[in-house]
Amino acid sequence: MLQLARRVHHYLMLTRTEEGWNQFQKLLRVFSDQKTFKRIKFNSHLTRNDGWNNRSLPASNRNVNAPYRLYDYPDPKTGKMQKGRISQINDLEPYLVLSLHLNPAPPGHSGGMGAVLAPGWQTFNLLRKISLKQAPASAFYKTPWASDWLSTEPGWSKLQAARADAWVYMNGFWCNKSGTAPWYAKPRGFRHNLFQWRYADGDGWEKKAVRERKSSGPYSMVYSKWKPEGAFWEREQAKPEYWRREAPVSGSGISYGGDNHLAANELMRFIQYGVRMQVPEKRANNKLGPILDPFVSTYTLPTYTNAVVAFLEVGHLNIWRDRRMVIDQREQVAISLAVGIYSLFTGLEIKKPGYGPYLPRGRKLDFAKYENLPQGNYFKIVDR
């Protein structure tokens, strides 16, 4: 994935020079018959530029995983907090984050690609109400999320898995299978306090969290006393998070999951369309794995990043067809993603009919609505 990310970065950075822009327009013409293309200069960044093998550290070294940590962490020598990848990403104040991922497929799975999504407050609050018997379990199964929720605990239903995720999101612990109390053997932490950003609670929150475990408030382990108080919970209940993670997107075919779902789905369509346009032997429907239903859980990156997040499960490591696409068509996948990102910012008239079952919509994503909030530009206000 690092090699693929480097190539996407390379193509996006072409837009910053006149010579590079001329090259980038040639790529756009593979996808579009537009006579002219709006000039954009992308400021692209990689969260890392090397892999585990480049660092020459033994597995026993306490810092071997430092570049890959999502959360902030103390330096083992000095004790000073170091920024993890989420804090580093938020420092860049991006409008769009592309995350590329590969996982093994379970037995019997034929592979493909899917969006990785985290719901927002509206869905998790419904699950909280179900825990408190303030809403029926059937209300969860009426949501568009229910069938795709990731369940990792053997024998748990989709509802039980989702309810556990809701309490991880709210007070940092899984709940038990019945959803009535915290499962203290499954701590995940008050995650919004594990980053250096404006939504973290103030100094001394750790002691307060211990002191108020049975009181009313955001640290309560008594479910009926838990309250969404503080800057992070104001963020979660505000419009931008609804737009990013929950809302249907009018005219796009995206009925839930917000702009995160829209961006991820559109970029997968660009991969499907673009690889087939560039590699004739991949044009048959069965030559590339399909776009799958989303993977849904309380994932960190799409929740705690102040950006539209296109989190892609690009394929599956143990599926030959997926693996060959990522390796053999790496360049074509990278070009397709770069052109798709351009389209999300400007729109693009796609050549039709194309090949295969997926056609990109070529619609510009509405970033402007995030820029004009009473408190400022959503993408720029994330720092402390």
C-alpha cells in the first residue's frame, strides 16, 4: 500500500508545476472528453514514506511501531508525548484524506473492495437508547448500517456488536453482551483525549474520569448517567459530523454515510473504471473484484479526523485477483485514484459508456459547506 500511496502522491503533485499540469491533463483525457480542465494545485502529503523493513529495528524495540501508531504516545526515554498519525494528519488541516488498506478475506470470500465507514452521533445515540430500553432493538435493524456492521466477537449478533461499539465511542469500554454494563476487560480509552487537538478535554481529565465513574457526565460508567458534555460532544452533535458520517448525499446515490461514503465509493468507481480503460485485458466484469458493501464499526480515522475521509479496503491479501490488481496494475490504480480525487474537487465529465459495471458519477463534492461555519472553516479549526 505504501508503494501505491507514493504513486498517487506523485500524480497529485504533478499539478503544482506547469510541466506537471500538462502531464496531468493527459491523464484526465483518458477519463474525459472535456475540452478544458480547471487547474487545481494539490498539496499532497504522505503520513509516512518508509516501511518497517526500512527502519532496521528489531521487533523487540519499543519504538518499532512508532510511525504506525494512530494515537499519541509517550516517548519511552523522555516521557514526552509524541504525536500519532491522527494528530499529524489533523495538523495538516486536509480537506480530503485517502487511506489505503488491505486485509485477508475470511474463508469462502471471493474478494473485492469496500468503503470503511464509521457512523456518527445519530446512530450511536440510537444504540445508547436501545441499551437503556428507550428504543426498541428493531430500530437498529431499520437503519442502513445494520447489515454491514462488523462483528468480531464470536456468537454476537450485529446489534450486540454495534451496541458495544457505541459504548466504546461514548465511555471507552466495550459493553457486555446484553448491553447493560461495561466490560472492563475490553478497555479502549476516551479516544478523543488521545490526540492533540481542540476537542480534547482539559488538563486533569484523567483524574476526573476516575473520580466521576459513577457520577453523571461524560466519564460515567453507569449508562443511565452518561452525558455528552464537553467540546468533543459538541463537535459530534454539530452539522459537519452529520454531513461527513451520516447524511444521505442528494443526487449521488449515497443514502447514508455522508461525504465519507460518497468519497470512498466514488474513488472505488474510478479504480474500476480507470483500470479497465487503461488495461484492455481487465475489461470483463469478472477480471476485477466487485465493490462490496461497506465495512462498519467505530473506526478511529473516519471519526477523529477533521476531513472528508475516503477509507478504502482496496482488496484482500489472500485473494489472487485482488492481489494481482494491486501489484500488476499499481500504476493504473494510482492514476485512477489521482483523477478521482481531482474529480471530487472539480467534477469531471466521464467518457461513456466505459467498461465494466461501475461508472464514476464525476460529481464535485460539496466542500464549501464546511468552509463557512459560524466558528470558521471546519478543516482549519481542528488545532488547539
